[in-house]
Amino acid sequence: MRLERNPEVILLEEENGAILYDPRSESAYAVNEAGLILWKLCDGSITREELEEALAEGFGKESEMFKDSIAFLDLLAQNGLISGETPPREEGEQPEREEGIPALSLLYLYITDKCNLACQHCWVTPTFTDEPVEGSVSLEDYKRFIEQAIPLGLSGVKITGGEPLLWEKLPELIEFLSSKKIGISIETNGTLINEEFADLFRSNDVSVSVSIDAAEAEIHDRFRGRRGAFEMALKGLKILIEHDLEPLVIMALYRENMDQIEPLLKLCSELGVKRFKINPVNELGRGKNLAKRRLLLSRDELIELLEKSEGEWQDKYGINVLFTYPCSLKPVSFLIKGGIPICPFKNLLSVLADGSITFCGFGYSEPRWIMGNIKDVDLESLWRENDLLREARESIPDKLEGICGKCILKNRCQGGCRAMAMEIYGSLTAPDPTCQAFYDAGQFPETRMIPHHTPK
């Protein structure tokens, strides 16, 4: 059977790649130049067998290019983008749970609202302390809640705060999660990391993120609100690397450290860091004060830094760089290389330091997002029946407003950060504020718009 492109699929070519948009499912697929060539070859003049023979002759059956090409053709066929023999889906693909209820695959645990720093951007706004804390939620409460989550599909837990290393029961929580075969990640400012913590993380396969915002101590310390914070974080980072933990370095980006991206990447490269993430500061929590002082970066500045970070500097320093920014605004080559990271809010619940259950840390400032408390909740009933969860499942992405409702990537990115949409517009279905600002300024990429549609 000859391979033919589905005539309903729309090709949107860009520099260094393209996007295939299927209006039937409102799905979009980023393809590189090689994928674009394969797509164009599916013109009805060649069979699948003939194309595979040509690829094998050109690249060799054991080459990565051959394997990637076959996988790409399988993807096109399985999703109805081309006609021809459709290979079966691989075993292990998870269908949606009954009645449209997704798996509760992730928990974010904000285990303390205390911190030993006073960061200018923190959206949680924790209380300062240098001493270990007991916490408002007991270890037994966490264990009971996690036990309830496991049958609902729990596979990963992120531990954050405040500063999570302040909580006295952290080692016991990590060991409990590990005993349940649950993936563990932790976000820390790095200042409290020592050999004991590194051993704990290593023995329980914990993925660790460390916040460092500059290659110069003065800039980092000023932003983090404590003299010596840089040296302490750098020491902690080195300990993690010595224990082969491959930490992720996270940089909070604003106007006063925008010239520190490349120096910090250089420093991280010299230390052996493999992964680096850049989070532009937003208008949540203490970030509102930075916005009032006009210290948040403009759209044009962010796009320029995005392209350098995920492009030129990533290649120069050999570090995998992720710049947190709406995928609709990233070049297609970056989407191919880095994928389309999304907020997994449909598969996620968060627990605040007092035990309140919410989508994420935005629940600290948005009471409407509080769904209950882990101390007395029936988690299965909440996950199935809660009105806020039902609204999110029924309205995202189908009822997204503004530019998000007409973006070809809406089924992938799900409208971006719903906390920012809620903060700026007061609605769960409001557009991503960054994307809407680009659209309002006439800067939203035309190739990311559903063809022949204009936002309401």
C-alpha cells in the first residue's frame, strides 16, 4: 500500500523544521528537517516497504537515523496523518481511567512554610528561620495520604517548601516513598546540603534541583536575601556532583541578573553540571514587588535570551538548557530538541505546609483553589468528585479563552500556567498571560495559530 499524506493535515513550515497540524484532533506535531523530508515523500508514489529499503540502504538498519525515521513513520501512521500499514501501538500505553478520570500521577508536597533565605521572587513567601522545624503536618498524615494516592496512579512526588531540608522528618519521608517505589524529586536552595543529605539522596535515587541565580556571590546573595548564600549553595552543589547525583541547577531570571546566564552556564559546565533550567520571575507572591519596580524582563528581552540559552549557549557549554517559556513562542527546532514541557495539573495535587490540598503553591494566595486537608480527606472521593477538578477536566483545553483557544499547541501545553492565568485574569480558562500579551502586540507567531481562525 502506497504512503499518502492525509489531505486534511496542514503543513506549517518554519526555519529548521515544521509543524504538522491535524484539525480533526486539534493536535500538532513538531518535526525537524529530516522529518519534513519524510512527510513530503509520502505523496502516493512509494510504499512503506520501498521507503524502508531506501532508508536502510542510505543509513544502515542499525543507525539511529534509520530507527528514528521508522519511529516517525509509525507515529504518522498511528495518528492517521498518513495512510498505509498502521503498526500496532506498543504495550504499556495507558488509556484514560474510567469516566474520564485521569491518573493522579504526581504529588507536590510543600512540607514547610519556613526558609533560611528571603528570596525576592518567592511566590510562597515563607517565614524566615535558621532552625530545623517540625512542620504542621505529621509524617503519619503524609504516609496515610500517599497510601491513598497509590491506587489512583501515583508514580512521583516532588518535595519542596519553603526550604524542605529544614524539616526534621525529611529523611523518613524519603525512605518511605522509596520503599513504595515512588519517584522522588526535591527542590532546595542548596545551602543546607551536606554529606548526610547527599548519601540519603543517592541511596534513594532522589532527583535534586538547586537554585543558583548568578556566577557572582554579590548578585546571588542580594537576590536571595542572605550574605554567604552563594558560597553555601555552591558547596552543596559540589557535594551533590561528587556523589554522582547529576543535580539540576535552576536560575530565577530577572533584570538584575540577566547578564549572568552565560557566566553561570560556564561555571556549571566547569563543575560538571549537565542540566540547567531558567525560570523567568513572574508576578506571583514576592514577584509582584519586582514587577512594581520594573525588574521583570520584557517580551523581546526574554525571546532574545531564550534563543541564546537553548541555542548558542547550550551548544557552547554542553549543558542541556530548558528556558521556561510558552512553547508556542519557541522556535520549532527548540521544540524538537527539548520537547514541549507542560504543567501536569490534570494529573497533580499539591499539599501545602498546613495540609491544605490544592493544584499547586498558588493555593497559598488563592483560597478558591483549596479542596480540603489531608488530615481528614477521603482522597479517592475528592479526586473523582471535586467540583474544581471536574471544571479543569471539562474545560481545559476545550474552553480555553483568548489566543490559547486558537493555538495549534493547546492540546499539548494545556494553556500553560493556570496559576498565572488565574492571578492576572481571575479565571481558570483564561489565556496564558504571556501568549495573550504577544498576540495583543501583534507578535504571536502565525504558524502557531489554528489556520483560518481569529481569537475572540
